[in-house]
Amino acid sequence: MSRAGGYGAALAMTPYLLIKVSWVVGALAGVLPTGSDASVAEWVVLNGVTIVMAAVGIVLALALVRPWGMRIPAPPLALAAWVGAGFLVSVLPFALVTTVAGDDDSGDMPAWEGALIQAAFVTTGLGLALALPGYVRRRWPHLRTDRIGAPARRWVLAAGALPGVCWLYWAAGGTVGLARPDQRDADWRMLTLLGGLWALTATAAAWARPPRRLPLVALGWLGSGSLFAWSGWKLPLTGYVALAEPADAVPPEHPAVAAALHAVAVVAGVSLLRVLTRGTGSRRDEFTDHGRNEPAGRLGRPGDPEPDQR
């Protein structure tokens, strides 16, 4: 399932890459119009960036399942996959609903292109969500999945649950902490609901004792990535909106409350990641490839001796 997810993510992102390349080539050849009022140069630069991002996504997905991915330095690869999966899994239901309903702002884009792009992101998110836990398991076969200590449990519970509960409260119709409740729309409610659900899912996954086959550890990775990625992006955006007060951006949340929740969510995401990556080796070899000489997929049991004690 893990390998199928990685290959599926790479395959799903390929049509998006080809569409973007065709837009750039068509604009340069003068046979395709540029979007909105952008010049040809602006259009090429904008889509060139997304082409690079799509190519990086394809390489990342393949690195999680191909043997050469085990030779890439683990921290940047795992970090990129963690953040990317966190971004994508948080909006999968939202993207799916908007794709099925046809509720998108695609301008002059043909409907089939918009649907294909949405489907590419949905499938890529699902693929990374499946591939990342398997990569972690192969790369660090002695990764602890035992119950974490009581102080860390309390901290993770508090840090992860606070923004989760607040976001669910807002999504359910609560108004405490909102400056402009009238600005809430269906999209905002759905994204806020998803953020709250992932926050509580990540907290529950870190609290519980995961079974051998890693389903809760996988949810913990994805939920912590969601907390870190989305709040890490929204925190500076909230500060910008509060200071610049652009006319086209009027969020429902009070800026100070939103900033505080996002700051807590970022810390909670990192804290959950540290809990889930407490390897049994020393700090020096914490991010080395243990799977090279160990059976792939073997998980260290609670009470296993440290590698340097064997």
C-alpha cells in the first residue's frame, strides 16, 4: 500500500505538470492566452514556479518508495514529505467536494482541466499520506511506538487539543474569539472543521498505544504535519492581514486570537513530530538509515535494548 501510494502520487501529479508546461509553451508561442491581465513574462514565471513545484513533488513521491530514496539524506526528505502531506491531507475533503460540485473559480480554464488539476492534488495528497509512514518505517525500523511518558502526554494533549477544540467550536457556529462572525462562509467552515479534526486526530494518535502495523503513528505524522504546515503558513498571513488590512481580506477571526492559536499549533506539530520520531539510537545516528542492515518494516518493541547495547 505504501509503495502504491508513492507511485500513485507521482502518476497523479504528472498530468498537472504537463498542463502547466503546455500553458507556458502555448503562451510563448502566442497560441494560448495568459490568465487574467498577466503579461506573457508574468505568466511564464508564475507557471514556471508551479512546474518546478510539481516536478519536486513527483521526485519526492518516488523517493519515498524507490531504493535510491534510502540514499538521500533523511531529514530534508522526511521534512518535505511531512510538510507536503500535511498541506494536502488537510484539504482533501474540501478539494473533493469542490471538484464534485463544480464549485471552483477557474476563470477561462476548461472544466476538464480544472477537474483534472483538482483530482491531481487530491490523489497526490492521498498517495503521500500512504507513502510517508511506510518510508519512515523502512528508514527507521527501530522507531519507538510505545506509549510516551506522562509529562509529554499531558503537554501534547494540551498543545494539540487547544487549537483543535477552538476550531471545531468555530466550525460548529461558536462566535467567541471571532471579530466578524458574518464573514464566515461554507469554505471557511469546512477548512476550519478539517483543521480541528486533524489537530485532535494527531493528539489522540500520540496519546494512544499504537498497534504493530502503525495506523495511529501514520495518523500522528499526518496530523502533526497538518498542524505545522497550515498554521506555519497562516501565522505570518494573519500578521500581514492585521497590519495591512487589505480590503479584499476580512477574516472572521480576531487577529490576536487567530495568531495565538496558530502559534500553539506550530509548536504542537513540532512537539508531536519529536514524540513520533524518538528513535532508539543515539543522537548521532538518529537519522541514519537503520533499514540498510535490518529487516524492512521491523518495529522496535517497548523494552528493546538500545542499538549500542546489543
